[in-house]
Amino acid sequence: MKIINELLRYHKEILEFMPENEKGMIYASIGQLYCYKGKADRAIEFLKLAIHCDIRYNIKDRLIIDYLRLGNAYRVQKKFNKSKKYLIKGLYLAIRLNDTYALALSYKYLAMLQRDDGNIKVSKKYLNKSNRIMEEIGKRKFQLLTSKLEFAHGISH
């Protein structure tokens, strides 16, 4: 936890020197760090700032990932409707931009959402879609194993 707090401090200091069009990337990193700390409320604040920057400066590839991260933070809070809203936004943008990695990530997060909401059958369907895409883009081994581990970890809790 000490390392995460240190990283948060560094990221916040860096914000002072970042050009406005690059602050979204730092906001997103800060949001992720708060997620790791288990502080979804704070994560959501910073992820919303990241999304605002992504939209303002038309950075669509980051916007996809930030929508997914925000959806995941809402999933952690068990706000499943809000989670689904942002995960679907990320999914549609990934489809529109033909971003296969983000598409696979979208399905992975949707699988986690469905798992946590008790829809195991639907969850497995999304997880299988994610894994097929990962296999197609040559990242199968690592991503497949991490997806299965995260999925198994969620079921055991």
C-alpha cells in the first residue's frame, strides 16, 4: 500500500507539469491506483476527469479504455447498471474504431460484470468471446490465463 500511496503522490505532482491534452492519461493512472487501493469512489472521480480530457481532445483510443475502467470501478461498487452503461460505451467505441484489443477487453469486463451480478452463463459467453479475440490477435497465452485466473478468483469469493 505504501508504494501505491507514493505513486499517487508522484502522479499528482506530475499533473502540474503536464500539458492539458495529456492530463487525461495521468488522471486515468490515478484512477487505476485508487482502484488498486480499493477506493472506487476516488477512482471514479479521476476516471471521469480522464474521460472529460479524452472527449475534449478527441483521444478515442484512450476514451475506450477509460470507459472500460470506469465501468469496472462501478462494478466493484456493485453499481451494475452504471457499470454496464460505461462498458457498453467502451464496447461500441471499440467496434466503431475496429480496436480488437479493446474489444476483447470490453468482453472481459462484461464477463466480470455478469459474473458478479450472478449471471454465470452469460459471463462465460462474454469470456469466451474475449478469449477468441485474444487468440486471434496473438496474445492468447498471457491474456487467456489472466482472464481465467480473474474469473476463477471472482467465483471463489
